[in-house]
Amino acid sequence: MEPILIITMAIVVCALVFDFINGFHDTANAIATAVSTKALKPRHAILMAAVMNFLGALMFTGVAKTITKDIVDPFTLNNGPVVILAALLAAIVWNLVTWYYGIPSSSSHALIGAVAGAAIASAGFNVLHYSGFIKIIIALLVSPILAFVIGYIMYSIFKVIFKNNNLTKTNRNFRFVQIFTAALQAFSHGTNDAQKAMGIITMALITAGLQTGDDIQHWVQISCATAMGLGTAIGGWKIIKTVGGNIMKIRPANGVAADLSSALIIFGATHVHLPVSTTHVVSSSILGVGSSHRVKGVKWTTAQRMIITWVITLPISAVIAALMFWVLNIFI
């Protein structure tokens, strides 16, 4: 078997591993609020999230195409298969480190930073498609801010509409509604996050000369959807604890507002084919809702730790990917 085919197969395996890790790393995004308010039992929440993630991943391909062609040109990328393999390994390493410490970092930042870092190590800074790369970075930076603002506004509206309602009855009703908003959240997660690995596999097929266009093949879509669904079924309990309880004390009304706000942002990004960090969006929505409810009720030390991780993820994953590329280049 030719070396390039072996590397391509390794990339497909690593991409599916990345999607699997992404599934359990980001499970908290969809279900943390529902679990913390006891709207859903943990096992039921994870099963629902796995199914909805899988279905969401099968519905769209626009974000995958953006990942395929907007960071670097896969048709002209030198040492393309090695670059992609190095990027995937770096993203997996960073995801596992942050999962181990229970930090809700961004799988999207890790992957995009890693692709850029490995490509730069291979061919210098000119290899980047700066228009597409900057567009992606802007989406990653602006989406959490929008999520915070919409979360704040959403819960402010809730406070006005339900200010005269019986608290116990309102909480019971919101707890029921939260089952559906958590499902919506999981579905939106699948529509955006699973597509990133699809884009990476498509890049690998192009650089290996096995594909001539940027269309996402059906087997790639189904494989990535399955990997993310299985990963979600495992569950990321450490991150669920951080998102579901260490940012603020979440009540059913807070959870519904946060779920709706973040799902709205993620669906919007998927519609315009832009990758966003579901971790950033969900956490920022919770921060916005918490600030609207009671600023002092937000655990800003946890938020600060999360924000620091968000900021350092992209450059650290880029450096790890560059190192991975140089190591792989020695042996391959």
C-alpha cells in the first residue's frame, strides 16, 4: 500500500477520534443546564443529546466546506496529508488535556488553530487564506459576545413576562420546556461541530488526490455523525459540572433562556456556513442570563478561568501542531 494512502487512512481514523472526543468533550454544551435543574436525568439527557447530535450532523455540510477550503487551499498545500495529520493530533491532545482538567475549552479553536499552525510550519505564513481565515476568527470571537447579549435580553424578557406568575408553577413548566430546548441545543451542536471533522477528512481526500471537488461524501458525513453521537453518549461529566453549576446556580427559566439563546446563535452560524465554538456560545449565553438575573450570582472566577482558556487555545494548538508536523516530517 502506498504511503499516502496509509497517511490518509490514519487521518480518517484521527478525524473520527477527534469527533468522538468532541462529542464527550462538548456534551455539556447541550445538557448541562437540563441536568443541573433536574429537568432530565443524566442518562436520559446524554442519550437524547447523542441522538440529536447525530441527526443534526446529517443535515448540513456548509460549515464542512468552509473548513475544507477557507483556511488553506487543499489543492496546493505542500505535504498536505502530513499537515492535516499533525493538526488532528494536536487538536486531540489539547482536547484531552482540557477535558482532564474539566475546562470547557473550544474544540473549534483547537482544530482551526492546529490546521493553521501545521500549515505554517510546512509552507510559511503565506499559505493561509487570510480572507477566509480572518472571517472564521471573527465568527469565533463575535459569536460569544452575541450569545452573551442575547442571553441577557432573553432572560430580561422572561422576567417581564413572568414576573407575576407563581414561582413553583413557573419552574415546573419551564423544567418541562427545558427538555425540548436541550434537544434543540443538541441538534444545533450537531449541525455545526460535527462538520469540522467532515471538512478535515475532505481536505485529506483532496490532498491525497482521491477527490477533485469540495463536496462532502455521504460516507464521510455518516461516519462523523456516528462518531460524534457515540462520543456524546459517553458524556463529559467534569465539564458538565463546570458549565451546569460552576458558572451560576441555574434554575429552569435560566436554563431555557440560555438554551434558546445559544441555539439561535449556532443555527445562525450554520446557516451562513461559519464554524463557531459551541462551548463559547453556550457558556456565554449562561453568563448573559446570569448577569440579567443577578450579576453577583455569577461565579466570575470560573468565567475568568474559562475565558483565559479560550484565549490561549488557538495559539497553543497552533504551536503543538507545528511541533507535531516537524516530528512527523522526520519519520514520514
